[in-house]
Amino acid sequence: MSLYGVLRSGVSGMNAQSNKLGTVADNIQNASTSGYKRASTEFSSLILSSGKGAYNSGAVTTTVRYSIGDQGPMSYTTSGSDLAISGNGFFVVSDKSGSPYLTRAGNFVVDGPSGNLVNAAGFELLGYSLAGGAPNVALNSLGGLVPVNVSSMAMQARPTTAGTVTGNLPFGDAPVNAADRPPAGAIFSKKSSLVTYDNVGNAVTLDIYLTKASGNTWEVAVFDAANPFPGTPLSAPPTTLTFDTMGQLTGASSMSFTIPNGQPFTLDMAGMTQLAGEYQVTGASNGNAPTAVKGAEFGSDGTVYAVYEDGTRIAAYKIPLANVPSPDNLTPRAGNVYEASIESGGIQVGFAEQGGFGKIAVGALEQSNVDIGTELTAMIEAQTGYTANSKVFQTGSELLDVLMSLKR
């Protein structure tokens, strides 16, 4: 073995141990970084051809590997916008230029200037907008994803499109002559009111008149409270409810008309009965008056809800999860994010708890998968190895000096 081979081996060993110390140092300093994945330095020998009478020393090469697919421990927080993934998958985020990345760091907060949800590294959380209905998701593309923006969930009014009236109509009431029933005759009816909303959020009160027409039938007529009886009814002709001998509704159970300055509306009365008892009716409708957003809530399926001051929750975004066939071969980038590579395979997109993707935990963060004890042990090993290789280099250098002095 030549002295130059000894020197080469010593330098190679020191470089390899230096690389190992580098990954150990990164692991230790990121031990408290949410979603960080441990890096390790793997050694591989480089053997040169040698004869039987002499040994030709080679070198050692290193490869850095990342334990990206290993789950880190969960830590629960008091923030409703902190998100963690239990199982497979990554959040899709983007930088300021719009380039997409994958990450497990879910410590999201609202960015004041933009209103977007960003994590500690400044990457924006991406999701599908639900403003136009269910998203059109391409399984192998990140197309259609937009930043999840809380400020876009502005004051909103929803027009009423559906309502329900349920309860009991008294069996013992006497029928009312046709000439005396609404909408043409005098009022000998049971009346209830239901608040609905038009296209701009104005309240429209509906007056609902229920009049007994025969032993087993009731007529329902609806008026706008702003144009009350005997004005023009919203529903013409009246809808007839027919009950069987057990007091249960048969036949038609709903009526439809248009809310003034609003949307087509269907009133469902399938829950009505005619039993021996008092008149007792309850009602409900969808829609709401203009209300401001007071916050956002996250569902475990990735749905982001806008929460309005009146308590209404409206689905605004759907957060997907993305994965690759070989997560450990993703390419790390600054900010605790990853890019797909040839070795990792292409990105596949889906939703939490579907198609092999993990669950989203709300109010939690995935911690680093670094174990400090393991890293300290590796650091001592690398230090010892570096020192030993430096001794090899030092010894080879001294022997080379001896060899060179022979010439003198």
C-alpha cells in the first residue's frame, strides 16, 4: 500500500465523519421543529483492486438519507389552526412565488397582510375552494389548488331555499266553509309565521294559514307578511294536506313558491299529523341575514368552515393531502418542505381518511422524529471516528516525511 493511499484513506474518513457530524448537528438543532424529519449519513466502502503482495487502499463514500416516512409524536395545542397528520400524506403549501411543496409542518396562522394561512416558515396552505361546489380533483396533479384565505370569507347573506313545518293539527276542529277559507274568505284559520331571507339578506316573514277543509283534509295558504291577507298569496291555489284514519299524512306533503326578491322555495310539511290534541307547530328555514366572519374552523376531513357571528358555519375550502410512492426519497428544501423527485415518484392527491391517506388532527402538531439520545451517541461515534482517521492521516504524513528525508 502506498503512503499516498494512506493519506487518501485518512482524508476520506475525515470527510465521511464530517458529513455524519453535519447531519447530527442539523437533527439536534431541529429537534423542536414541527414536522422535521431526521437525516442520517450512511457509509459505503470504495474498494480499489489490490494484488496479493500489496494492498491498495480505497476510500469511504457517504449518502444522506431522510426518515421522511417515519411518524413523529403528536403534541396537542390550544390553537384551532394547528394541524397534524396521523398516517400517510403531506400538506400542500406554496411559497410567495406560487411554487408548490409538500410539508408535515402544520403550525398555521393567519397572515395579516394577505389573509392566507401560513406556517412558521411562511409557506401558504393550499386547498380547493368550495365556492363553486364540490372540487374537481385530479389524482396526479396539484392543479386547482389555491391559498386558503380567511379574509375572503367576507360578510355573506344566503337566500332561503327550503323550510320545514312540523307539528300537530287538532283532529277535533270543525271544518270551515270554502267561502270562509283563505285566500278568498274571512280568517277562521290557524296561523303561524316563518322568517326567511331574500337575495340580499332582508328578512321576509311568511304567514302560514292552515284551515280545516273536511274531516281529514287541511288547506295551507302562504302570504308575505308585508302584503298580508287578504292580499295576494304567495301560493296559489292552496295546498291540501290529507290525513288517514291514523292521523298520518298521505299524498302531497310540500308546496313551492318564490320568496319575494328571493329564490324558489320549498316548504316541507311531511312531519305534520292530525291527532286529538292541541295545535302545536314548529318551523325552520335555511338562509341568513348578512353576518360577518368571526373565524374559521377545521374539520378532521380537511374541510375549512367559515364561522359567522350568528353561529352559521359554511364550508369554504377543502384541504387535500398528497403523497408519493417513496417519501424517504423526496428532496428536502429550506423551510421544512419537500419536492418530488424521480426517486420518490410522482405526487398523488386525495383527502384525509380516503385511499390510504392518514387522518388530520385539529389542534395538534407533529413533532420532530429526532431522538436526542440517539443523536448524541452518533455524535460521539463521529467524533471518535474523525479523530482516528486524523491519526491515520497524521501517521501517513509523518511516514511520507521520513521517506522524503531519505533523499536528503
